[in-house]
Amino acid sequence: MSASTTRTTRRTFLQAAAGAAANLAPAVHGAGAASRARPNVLFIICDDLNDSVEGMGGHPQARTPHIHRLMERGIQFTNAHNNQPWCAPSRASLWSGLYPFTTGYHGRGHWRDHPVLAGTVTLIEHLRRSGYAVYGTGKLFHNGHEPKDLYTQYGHDPDFGPWPWDGKESTRVPLVIATPELRAGGQQCDRPVSLIDLYPTIAELCGLPPEPNAPGNRRRLDGHSLRPFLDNPRSGAWDGPAVAVTQLGAADKAHYSVRGRRWRYTLCSNGEEELYDHTADPHEWNNLAADPKFAAVKADLKRQLLRITGKAPANP
């Protein structure tokens, strides 16, 4: 996501966007006099772009020079994760600012037909209502569920694939934020964050109201603004959780996983557990969940997972 105060025409945006990425989420800019005081935003999103890209410690044959240049001028979040590895619930969560386990939407049917999401203000709507012009093209939502009426202008329809059965290497995703006035560009932040944090981040950077659903269904955004890390990537004062959470599946069949700075803990729907030390085991080959030496670590991560997902017992 790159913000700029440069004035952009529709033609210029669409020409630039065509070569910028396979899937490009909304480009937004303030209208009229307001555009001089509010940043433009270019939000690039690519399907199934995991941590194999250059600069993420992935495969040496995966060379992505343009992403690498963006990392050199922005803040690279090296411990960023998706909240659902499946396209439909992941994108519905990203644009609504609500976890899949908050909304209960896990990909069946149109996201706008879901009772919670039907009354939720998406980031696209929030920007439009706040005076921004929003342009989009490609795959922003899933299954052709693009709300084209929400955009100032919408370009090409998306292409689909890879498919869920093609596999997903991990929950980790490339995330880079760059702004023209960024003082700490070219640095890395290893705090666990996730895509749920992008909605409040863009809202704060653009000066939008922090709770877009307040007049409607009153649901608070689940994420936390990453703005403090843009000034201080290593020790910014953040009010978000110490772990990033990912859900796979729905209801009683759901699996949950949390990733901290050092540890990953996974709780499967059948009660089985996994615990990995990424300092010594970055590829997660050695499950330490049954090792009594790490019982306290496992218990702490489980408590955090249950608290974030709302599954903690009322009287623990």
C-alpha cells in the first residue's frame, strides 16, 4: 500500500495499474480541495502471493525486483499473516475489518447476503462516504462478488485461480507500507500483525472516522492501526495483540492458529495441538506441544487465541 499526495487522473491511474500488479485493489484520492490535505492511496493485492517473494526469505528463484524496491522505501512487516487462507472469507474480512469468526462468514454464498456483512461498511464505502474517489480493477473480492456500484470507476473483471486445492505454503504474507513522508523507510518490523489491521491503518492515515459502523450495526473494527510502526518499526507503541490469528474452516470444524514473534500455536477442531519454535524451527518440522518444558508457553498462547476468538470461558 503506497500513499501519495500526487494528483492522479483516471486515465493515468488505469494505465499505471495495468502494469503494477495482477490484481489491484482500489486506488483512492481526495476530491477537490480536500485532495491537497489528504493522501492518495494505492493498494495492491495479489492472490496467493505467499512468502516466497524476494526479501521474505523464500525460494531463491522467486525474484520480485519491483516488490523489493518497494520494501527499500517502505516498512516491511516480516511477520504479517492472513486471517483466513481461503479467498472469499479472507477478502471479506480484509475489506470489512472484521475477523471471519466475528462475522461467521466462511465463504458460502455472496458476502453481501450474510446478515453481519450486509450491514457493515466496507473500506471502499468508508472512503467514498468520506469524500474520496475510489477506482478498482481485477480481483478485489471473490467469486465475482465485486460491488462495482461502490466504485467511482471499475476496470477489468478478475481472473480466477490458483484454486484452494492447489495448496497454500503458509499464513505468512508480504506486507509493505510506504508513504512519501516516511522517515523510517527501508526498515523491517517483526511484530505479529495481520490483514485485519489494514482497514484501521488506512482510515487513520487518511483521516477517516475510526469506527465506520457506529451509525449502523455498531460493530467495532477488529484490527488495530499500524501507524505507530511507520515511525518506529522496532518499538512503536501499539495497542494491538501480541499474536496474529488465522482461522481455517467454519463452526465446530474450524482450526485456529496464532503466531507470535517466536512461537506458533495451533488448535485443531478435534482438540489436537501444535507448537513450533520459529527461532530454531522456522519450517515447523518439530511439534513441541507434548513437551512438558514448553507447557507454560503453550498455555499462554492458547489463552491469547481463545481471548481473541471470543472462545475463552466466562469464568476461567
